[in-house]
Amino acid sequence: MKIDAQHIDEPGLVVLNITAADEDTARAVMAALEQRWATSGITPVRSEPGLPGVQARVYADIRRPSPCHAPTLGESA
């Protein structure tokens, strides 16, 4: 799957390709990322015949914490 340059045109923007054993695991990972940073949310999970597991893609801005993320000890708000 091709990455569009606009999704990584600034420091702090990332594209994360997730491969997991099953859809529940992939969704759990996306939910955890969403709790930490501003992300594209829970995106569709897909599988490709002949390949193990499932895949998903998440876009994130690690400069912006999620509104529901409370900083832990040693982190800045």
C-alpha cells in the first residue's frame, strides 16, 4: 500500500502499518494508539488471501496527545 507524502510531510507525522493475528488484536492496538496520540482512529482491518494475519493502517501525529491521554510521571503535558 502506497504512502501519500502529505501524511509524513512534517516532523511528528507517522504512518503505522499494523499486522496482527486477528481483527480483535489489530483493533486493540489501534485503540491503544488512539489513547496516546491524535490518530486516524480505528481504521478498517483487511486480510489478503495467502498471507497470515490481518493488516490495518493508522495515521498519527505524535506531537499532539490524545484529548483523553493524561501525562504520566516524567512526561510533559
